[in-house]
Amino acid sequence: MGCNSSKKSRLGRQFQVQNFTLALNEVESLYELYKNLSCSVVKDGLIHKEELQLAVLRNSNKQSFFLDRIFDLFDVDGNGHIEFGEFVRSMAVFHPRTPQTDKIKCKICV
């Protein structure tokens, strides 16, 4: 339900996220994107706000209220960085197979 939990159990070559299943290749693609973002400024395997700013704005020092809000929504536990699980749950909201009711309930859409 919503962005609150992600079932990481592997179902063959698919993964349950939200109320639908991501194919293995979709998770792998998200992981590649995550790896690239998470090592662009701080090489610790986590996405920091500066890394998201660099990816979206092409400048890690440029401030954007919109981007700050998106970062805060992706950083579900509020610890100042986005971990892979948070990234997958947040990106899954935009997937075409995500049920509309989940998109409405998810805090990233509020």
C-alpha cells in the first residue's frame, strides 16, 4: 500500500513493489541508474541531495525548492540520503502498471 513498504521477496525473475510486480530487468535498470547517481559526488553508494541536484539541474550547488521537495519525498526515513529501497519504492509510483489508487495514496503524489 502506498510508499510505506516494499516487499523485497523475489518471485522467480520478478519483484513485488507496491501492489504490482517489477520484472527483474526493470529492477536491474533502476539499480544501474541508482549506482550512477549515488557515486556522482559522494562515493558512498547513497544518493545525497547534491547528487540529485547534479543529475537534474546539471549543477550540484544550484538550489531548487521543487527538487528539495522531491528529495524529501524520496528520502522516506528522513536520514538525509536515499537508499536503494527508497529509490525503487519512489520510482515505482511513476510506473505505468502502478494502480491509480496507489499513486493517489502514496505520499510522493501529495
